[in-house]
Amino acid sequence: MKKMNILIMAVLVLLWSGTLSSAQAETVNKGEVKLTQQQKEELSALHRNILAEKKKLITKYVEYGILTEEKGKKILTRLEEHYSMLEKEGFVPQHKMGRDKWKHHHPNHQNRP
């Protein structure tokens, strides 16, 4: 019975991840999206809340010894950079699909050939 439960969970995960991938492919920005100032402010508030919670989580990981202090600082810096880039881009993620694969919006990210 235990093996059957594990098998069912594995199948559900695979089905769900396939659905997620197709959903992501459908939501790729094919044109320029213009958000209103109110929409930007709402997205900004949501992203700030997410950033604050992620910072709390990383701080706890460091406190409990799951992450080193150096690794924690590196992650926190990366989270701040990510928020800054989203803010700069008007809270519209800039991903590109196709032959170039995903083009991440981090300034130091290098696409692989």
C-alpha cells in the first residue's frame, strides 16, 4: 500500500509539473505590457511582502545552522537584486523563450549557447 501511495504521488507530481510548464509557455509576454501606476503599486507591495518573508526565512536558516552566514548573505543580496530588477522593469518579468531558452532578468546572467 505504501508503494502505491508513493507511485500515485509521483504520477500527480509529474502531471502537475507538465501542466505548470504548459501554463508558463502560454503566459510568456509576446508583446509590450503596460501596467497602470495602481497595478505597479499593487505588484510592488506584493513583491515587498514576499521579499520580507524570504528574508525572514533565510535569516532563520542561518540562525539554525542550515546555511552558513556567508551563503545567507549571498542569498539575501540576490533577493535584493531580484527585487531591484523587477522594480526597474515595472514589475513585468522579462523572460524570453525559444531557441535562446530562458533569458533571465538578472543583469549578470549569461545565456548558454
